[in-house]
Amino acid sequence: MSIERKVKEIERLFGRLEEDIATFQSESSLSCKAGCGKCCNHPEINASPLEFLPWAFHLFLNGDPLAVLEELNAGKSAVCHLYKPVSVIEKENGSCSEYKYRGLICRLFGYGASRDKLGELRLVTCKIIKENQKESFEKTVEAMKKGLYVPIFTDYYMHLNQIDFRLGNTIVPINKAMKIAIEEVLHYYAYRPLPEGHKTTA
């Protein structure tokens, strides 16, 4: 499968997830605090290269992938490369610099569920939502027990793996995932023509 087709399949999957999350948010009334980047500032986020393939492809066609790859190779911080804090002091307040191209893990966290050892669904969200939106959170937990639909991590990662098992099943620190995604695009187009109508300086 070509890179272009993989990207379209991933974007289609993300689009379906966005609809599912919008429905879930409407039913649960849960939402992230504006400007909060606490989860993005966490140094132990893992992801697959495949979920960052649309970002890497976009970067290849519109940016400078070699420069970003160099930054990723030289970077010493484990915090997501795309996360931009408000300031050095306010590291937990900020935003994603490529929100449109954020990974699957970024989309699911807060609005997705995993199954515990007993097979029960558990909402995977942050302490801030649990404490500051306690009433809505507790109502949502009860509603989930009664059948409220919530996106499930394993389901979406399974669909992602069906697009490319190798890249989708490789779970690594988030910055390494981005690095591998860029390298995948660069290797693919090393001896292939660009998609029609595109130019790049890579």
C-alpha cells in the first residue's frame, strides 16, 4: 500500500474517531480545560509511528523533514516534540503545534476507555477532569455501565494496525515514533516521484 493511501486510511479512521468523541462529549459533558497541556507534558507517552504518518507526510510535502529529524535526533527531552508550553515556567499550560496531525493516543486520551482484568470499561482520563468535573465524570462512569458508547483504545489501535501492522504494532516513546514516521516517508520517496502537484525541498 502506498504512503498516500495509508495516510488517507489513517485520516479516515481519525475522522470516524472525531465523530465518536464528539458524540461522547455531548453525552458526557466532559471536556479538557482550555490551555491545559499537563498530559502532553508527560515524559512517558508511547505511540506508534503509523499514527504520526499523516504528520510526517504533511511535513515532507510542506516543511523541512530533514531539519525536524535532526531536531528529534538531537533532542534530549522525552516530552512530545510537538507540544509547545506557554513558557519555561508554565510547562503544564500550552498546546500542540500540529493539532490537526496529532497522534491516535493524543486523540483518545480523556475520551477513550480501556478494559480492566474483568473486562469492564474504564475511562482513561486525567486527574484534572476527574476532580474538576467530578459530577459529570461519575455520571459518565455510571452511564458507561448502562451502555453509553465510548471509543475503546484497543478497537482503534486494532483498526490502525490493519492499515500497516508493522508500523502500527511498533509502540515506542512518542518522539521516536515521530522520527520513525519521518524516516518511513523519506525512504519511501527516495526513489519514487512525489504525488502529483506537490513539490518539496527534502
